[in-house]
Amino acid sequence: MEQKKVHLFPYQVKTVELETTEVPRGVELIQAPNVWNKSKGKGITVAILDTGCDITHPDLKSRIIGGRNFTDDDQSNPEMFVDYNGHGTHVAGTIAAEKNDVGVAGVAPEADLLILKVLDKKGSGQYEWIINGINYAVEQKVDIISMSLGGSEDVPELHQAIQQAISKQILVVCAAGNDGDGDDTTDEMGYPGCYNEVISVGAIDLERRSSSFTNSNNEVDLVAPGEEILSTYLNGQYAKLSGTSMATPHVSGALALIKVMVNESFGRPLTEPELYSQLIRRTIPLGNSPKLEGNGLLYLTAVDYLEEVLSKKMKPEQLSI
């Protein structure tokens, strides 16, 4: 296979902080704390394909169950999945930073993380590394694969690896990309986010406005917070980053919560298409073009709210036509 490159979508580091104690606004915006009484993602494994992770970070060390390096960092030592970039550590925190009253809390604070380093210290990698990472995640029987990365090339071998993961009922979540121009009449395509099989995530800001950088195309499934997102960072610190890379782990973490909740309520493991349907049920429209927001903003309590409204007995004078 030709050595084409895949990379981190351009992202911005806003600030780096030594310490913090809060539930990040993005986690609150998608209503995650309001479902923690039902699920915190316990028993669900999320594979993060990224730049590695700071495995000693106090908010992450108890959530990481293993990892592997597929890059040429550290002389290609498969046991060294250290993050020299910061991006992978930030993504990991949004998914599953432990709720321990210090630092930040992730969307699914009891989910397990498998760290698969497929991008080097510069945030760049070969498609072969990504494919090997996906195949390894499938072998490890993870529940969810989260990829905040992409490239302009449609590589058939990458598509096939994703299709194989889906066939094993693994949810694959990908960033839509940060090449947007704010015009929903133009299409910005990035892979693997544009493959129909994946869950493609666009970005909004913390005021629910569509991010100017978020890609628009017909494959966007939903949006999540992606601007000035506070999460874990290198050397036990915290940082605010922006990009669809930051929106993606909100959805990956939410799927961990959803999978626990719905499997318990249905009394059986749901298939990948069924879990996707349960995710989309938990979105609300924001009034943007579907090319920008797909089905809308991830909102974990949307189903509960709808059930509450439908369960109320309405008097005749309350009905309107």
C-alpha cells in the first residue's frame, strides 16, 4: 500500500492549566451528568486511536486497561504508547476522565480505555498504522472505536477495516473534519469521517452555534461541543482545545452510557444499527442545515423529556390544531 499520510485535523490549544475542579461545560451541555444515575459507562471499553495517552494522569490512570503503539515513535516499541503531543490525552479525558472530585470528569467516567497509538508525536501517521489499530481493536473485542483524525484520501483498505469492525457490532465514531468554510452549500470531505458506516461528528460552540471550521457534507450524523473544550493534558495538566477532534469523544463517551442503559432495558445486547438508532433518538435539532448538524445536537435526556411530555394527560382546551 502506498505510504499516504493521515493526520490530526488542525486544532487549536487555547489555554493550558495546572489544575481545575469541575465538570466541563461540554459534558454538561450534552446532559451527561443527568444520566449518571443510570449509567457511567461501567463495563464498556472504548478504543482511542490517536497520539497515545499520558497514562500517569491522575484523572486517567485508573481508566486505562492497556494499549499498543503502531507508530515509529520510541523505535516502534509496541509497549510504548506515550503521548508526546497532547491530543490523545485530551480526547481520553473527554471520554472517561474519572469523577474523583479533582480535575475534570469525562462523559463516561467509569468506562475503560484502550489506548492505541496510531499517530506520532507530530500528529501524523501512515494509513497502515490506523488500519492495524482498527484491526487490533476488533481483536480485543472493544465496544467503541473513537478516531479524532483523518485525511483527504479514500483508502479502500481503511474502509474495509472499518466495515469489518462494524460487522463485529463495534461502533466507530469519527471527526467530520475542520476544513469547513461556514457555507453549507459546499462539501468538505475527509476520511474516515465520510464513510457511511461511521458516526461522523461535527462541532458546535458552547452557545450551540455551528463552528465555522466544521466540515459540511451529507455524511455528518450529529454535532457535539468542540470549542474551548476543557480536558486532561500532558504532565498531569489540563487544557482547552478546539476542533471536531474535541466533539468526537463527547459522542464516544455518550455511546458508552447509552449502551449500558439500553442493553439493560432491552434485556439483550443491541446491534450496532440499533445502538446508532438509540444515539440519534438522543439528539435535538438546532436549525442548521443537515449538512452541518446532521440530526442535531447530542442531548442525552431528549428521550426522557419526550416520554415525559407524551405521558402527560392533556385537557381538551390544551390541544391545538
